[in-house]
Amino acid sequence: ELDNFGLTCRWSQDEKKAFLCRSSKVESVLARFFSPEEICQFHDIQSTTGLLLSGSRSYQFFSWESYDTDLDTYCVLRECLVVGQWYMSAQYMFKQKPHQLGCFAVDFERVMEIEDHVNSKETEYGDDSIVEVWDFQNSQLKMIQLIAARHSAVEVILCFHSTCVMNFISHQAAYSLFPRTTFKDKATLILDNGYTSAGSAAGVEKYVCRGLKMMKSPSVARILDPTSDVVTVSPRFVNDSRTWRVPI
């Protein structure tokens, strides 16, 4: 109904945008993990490092649904030391995996040294845009994942398994790249990005269980529709006319 209201005239479109800005607050996503003061510091960290919030929490920001999930954050590798140390200052402890060293700073140096000598490194995600994944957990068992990107955080998000998870939050705005397909049509397009893993299959199934229809390929009508966000007759880019952008 909100979309239809926004189509009636320019005033209604402006009112729709204003309502979405008022009702969509990133604090609602972060409040489970940080205090109000820490949320301000988190935005500062995002500004200085390019850290992005994505995954289920960014999906919930746009859908207004609520799930008990971890906080997935993405950052280019060279900035991850600053981010991880800030998480630890916010009372999150580094939770090492079997292949990792016990101290986060030392393990960061291990990964940096590997990156200096090899071109790629296989991870549990089966995706060479990801270098490493570090987990941080607090005393209340709340979990934050820090995913280290080889080139850029946005590249990792564009390599996701399907369109429904191509949403992210920066220090300036929240972006959904396929809002019509995901939140209006309640569907997700499965993408062939050259990477397959059990984790990707589980990720798709998770969103199917949340009510999204799985599409292996869009219909011809959807592809040729100039208002569609899976259109192929014109290029797509972040913050284009088909992107849903909510200022922070």
C-alpha cells in the first residue's frame, strides 16, 4: 500500500520518503549489540574504515521484521585491525577458530603475511573476495562477525548467493539494491557468481523459510520491465534509481 500511495503524486512520494526516514532507524538494528554511546562510536568507525553492516540485520532494517541473528560486518582487510580492536573495547572477546591464533592482533598479522605472499586464500565461504572471518562474542553470547574483504566490502556483498541479501548499511545511508523484488514481490533471484558452498545453499534456504520465493531466472516480462530492479536492458549500479536508499 505504501508503494501505491507514493505513486499518486509528487507530494505523496515526498511523504512516503519522509515516513520511511522517520520509521527506519539503524539504532533499532544496533541496539541489541551496543549502547547508545557505542552506536555513535560504531558510526565513527564506519566513517574512518569503510565498514559496512550487511547480512540478516540489514535485511531486517528494510523489512521491519525481527530475527535473533548475529551482526555481520564487512571491511577491507587493511582496516580490520582497527575494527576488531574497537569491538574488543566494547566488551566483545575474540573467539578464535581452530585455524586461527589466540590473539586477534597476532592473527590479523598472520593473515596479512599470507596475503603478501599468495594471490588468494580459500575460506569457509568458498569465495576469493573474502580473506578471513573473525568472530567476536560478549558475555551475553551476542555475536559479531568481522568479514575481511580482499578488495572492498561492496565486492563481497555483490558476490552473495542471491539478490535478497544485497542490502548494506554504511555510516551515511542504508542501501537495498533489489528492493522491489525482495520486499514487494517477496522473491529472491539466485545468482551464479562462480562460487558454490553448503553455506550458500543454507543461506538461500533461510530466506525461503522467511517467505521469499526462489527464482533461478527472472521472467522475460520482468527483465524487460523498465521499472524492474532485475532489468537487463540498462546497467545497474549502487544508488541508481532502482536502489532503495535511506539516509542515516
